[in-house]
Amino acid sequence: MKKIVSVIVIFSVIVSCQEINRTPKPDDLIPENKMVDVLTEISLLHGARSYNKALMEEKGINPYPYLMEKFGIDSVQLVRSNNYYAENYKQYQRIYDKVKVRLETLMQKYDSIREVEEKRQDSIRKLIKSDTLNKRQVDSLLQDTILINLPQPVSRKRERKVFQDTVR
């Protein structure tokens, strides 16, 4: 009797677990390539917000309305599309692999720009340090500074003093 009850319980558990309610494909599903763009932008916005949230608030930057306007989507459409893709694991994994590749490409691009900028700043610093002329020597060669250092010329005009009568 125990065996029959345990078999019935196991069978009922197995049968009840088989019914999986999947999210139907939404009518306004964001296409996969656009979803890659949206998720890439969301990652960049989250990074910017976590880097300096106070500055974004100070400037009045609200990233989500910007994101929705940029891609012409609304938040409900984004949530529905995200839920649909999340249930389709292989498709969702493919989307996130593309997002990862894009973020790595952007990071390499910005790192190379930063390296070029650092080299430029280093070369400017080296030029300033290697400059043998000091500022005083350069200034003394300028005509304006020579004229400033000369004494004022003596006026050849005689000052005319006008006396007024105090008695009338």
C-alpha cells in the first residue's frame, strides 16, 4: 500500500511540473539587433550613473527617458521584450554575447584614445622641462619689457602754474 501511495504522489508531482506557462511573443517585440543596441546603451548608462551619480543629478540628466526616446520604445515594451528573450535562453545568450563584444570594442577604442592623449600630455611636459630658456630671459628680450624697465623720460615742457586772485 505504501508503494502505491508513493507512486501516485510521485506521478502527480511529475505531471504537475510539466505544465510551464511561457510568455507569449509580444506584438511589439523589440528585434534582436535593436535589443542589443538598447542593452548596450543601458550598460553604458548604468556605468555612468554608478561612476558619478551626483553629477548626473546636478545636471538634471535622467537616462531612461533619453533611452526610450533614442530608440523609440517605451518601458512596457522593453520589459515585455526582455521577459520574452529571458525565457528563450539561447536567443538571450546570443544577445548578451553581442552586447559583451560591443562593450569590449568600445573599451578598447577608448583605451587607445586615452593612451594617445597621455602620450601627448607627456610630450608637452617633457618639452616644458627641457626648455632651457627661463621666463625671465625670454621676457628681457621683448621690446615691451625693455621699455618698461627704462626710466620715464623727463618732460621738456615747463609746467605753467596759474595763480588765482584771492582778493576781489
